[in-house]
Amino acid sequence: MSGRRPGAADLTWIGACAGLGAWFVASIVSQHPQRIFDRLRRAEPTGLALPDWRFFAPEPARYDFVVLYRTLRSDGTETPWQAVTEPKPRAPRHAVWFPERRLDKSVHDLCDHLTQQLNVFGDDGTDAPAYALLAGLVRRRVEETADGDRPRGFQFLIARGAGYDESADPRYMYLSRFEKL
């Protein structure tokens, strides 16, 4: 033994390491799928020190939605169906930072909400906020891609597919009414 007593700096270092270690363990434990560990999070109501970052949703998505649109040209002809958003090629930075994915997630959530409302209420869905948001997204895309000839309007289609599994045929879920521009 050296006979040296720990100084204030040593005790501060030990305390900081112990505090960070306890916070790390609490963060890991609070992500457990069983909700019995949520009492740790209740002790910190802001959600900043112990956020809820579960790796998997209670019911993870098993399919993708694709929103397609076509326009009606001024001469009365229809364009072929086109995707509103195109899949982004993955890059290594996407493991850490991928803000472009938020649009895809938003479109998925809107399509899911709209198709669920159709199943429950059996209406055409045009009164739903999800319909208005999807129509606005398609309208913006149509206006961005218009090549001088302003179309009369557009129509969109929601299809559900198996994502990267191209062997499964898409299922057409919803065809919107014709929206005038």
C-alpha cells in the first residue's frame, strides 16, 4: 500500500464514473421490452436522461406502402403511374444519421392510418386528415415535376408490398378520387 489517501480529485473521478455507470445501466434496463422496468423512467418525467428508445415497436411493420400517382394532362391523356418517393440507396452514414427516412416513415404512417379508417368506417376516406396530407404531398410532387404543361389534376394509389421481397405481388389498397389542380 502506498499509504496515500485519495484526494478530492480522485473521489470526484470515482463518483463521476459511478454516476455515469449507473445512468448507462438504467438506460439499458429501461429499454427492456417488458414494461416492468418503466418505473425508472417514471422517476425522470422529462424523458431526457432516460429516453424510451425501444429497438422494436410492439407491432413492427411487416410490409411497405408505396404511393403512386398519375396526372391528367391538358390534352386529356393520362401519364403512367410514378412513385411519389423513390427508395434511397443506403450509405454507411445511414447507420447513424438518416433524416431522409422520416419522409418514408411519415408516408407509411399516413397510408396505414387512411387504410385503417377505410376498414373501420367504410367511407371513401376523403374527409380524413391522412387523405389531405397525402394529397398535399402528391400535389407538391406533381407541381415539382411539371414540365411546362400544367396538368389538369392527379390521382394517387396506395399499394402495399413486401418491401425488398420482389417475389410478392403488391396489393392495391386505395385509389383516390381525381384531384383538380
